[in-house]
Amino acid sequence: MANFSRTWWGKRFIEALESFSEDNRLGRGRSYARNGKVLNYEVNNGKITAKVRGSINPYFGVYKEPLYKVSIEIKPISAQQWSKAIKQMASKASVVSKLLLNEVPDNIEDCVDLLPHSRGNFKTNCSCPDYANPCKHIAGVYYLVASQLDADPLLLFELRGLSREKLQKELAKSPLGKALSSAITDDTKAKIVAASSYYTKPKEVSIAKPVDLNTFWNGTQAATNIDSTSTTTIPAILIKKAGDFPAFWKSDTSFIEVMEDFYKRVRARGLR
């Protein structure tokens, strides 16, 4: 349930269906709602109509994905009851303030029995061959409608037989109701203009002239010539530390002098 509704009225809307439906079909219905099986649905004159994709099942001879038509009607509240309820609603600041915030007041049922609560409140139909009513296709549509109620609670009034236009007209008869009525019909959207941008605006820059690869890698200045004949002092700390005649050295010639000559010849060959 929590996946399809966050508000108390949306959850109550779902609980009404779940109170008299089979768990297996409810689970399949939730799966249909999540996985895009419900192609579309609309609400006209308080009636929900939808098209739902069925399942391929060769075992039952279904080899092509079927398309089923679903209709859901919630028992409307009579015009006389609505007239009485609106007067009560318009006189309660707590109710009006919540509706102004696009919420269903938690004390709405003090004024009108708005939310469905039993099988008797529903009239449902599906073109599928399932004997159960509500079937998984009906449940899938119902869950999606419950999700929409979170953002559009006034849809509840339409589903119970009171259009938004009628609600506006009736509420306008009282001062508090007039404020609510104007809020319902106010289509003006506030325009927010930022005084300054938080981001650096891009600037036009000229493209640098193409350069050859040699200039790109070596720069515009000529590299300083390196004198390959210059000598480099080799510290040879470890060699000198052993002295002229280390323990392993059996020659009469200085070990340091031999190694210095060796380093010079290796360096000269490397330069060549």
C-alpha cells in the first residue's frame, strides 16, 4: 500500500478495496500498476475508465496479448447531501484551511462520508474472463488512482459525484468558502526571477591560431643547447665508502680509480 500512497486519504482509499478483495488478485493488481500494464485511465463524470494489457497464457489458449476495458464507479453522494455537507465545510476554518493546502482534512467525515469503505460503495466491471470482481485488472487501475489522489485530493469529490465547478460554486456562498473557491480556480502561476545567477556565464573567446606539433610540444622559445661534452661529477658514495682496497678487492690498483674509469667509459658510450 505504501508504494502507491503516502497520504492518509490515499491509504484509506486503498483499504476500502482491500477489505473485500482476494489477496492473490490484489498482488497481481499491484504488479500490473507498477509494470505499465495499465495503458491509460481517465475520470469522466465520476466514472473511471481504463485500458489494461492482459497476459499471454498458452495454457488457456491466449497466444496474443489481450486488451481489457475496465470501469470503476464509486457510489455518488446525493445532491441534497452535498448541499448540506458544503455548508458545514465552508463554516469550519480547519476544513477550509486544509483544502486550501490541497489536503483532505482529517475531520472531513464530520461533514461528509467522503471516502469509500465497503463493497457497497463500488460498482466495477472488466471485460476479462476472470470470474472474480474485482479482478487484477481492476485492482491495478484502482492502485494508480489512489496514487493520483495524493497530489489531487479534490478528485475524491469528483468520484463521489461533485464536480470541481460545482464545489467552487457552492463554496463561494460563504466568506471562507469564497477564499477556497478562488484558490481552486486560480490558474496564475508565480514567476520567480533570479536577481543574479549563481553560475558563471559563458563568454565568447577567440580560437587560437593552429600551431605545428613541434611548437606545441617544445614551446615558442628555442630549447637551450646541451653540451654533451661537459663532465658530470659522480658521487659514488657507496664505492668511496669501501676505500681504495676493500676486503674483496685483490688487485694492487685502487678500486676507486678503476670504478671512476669504468663510469666514464659507460657514460661516454651512453652519450654516443
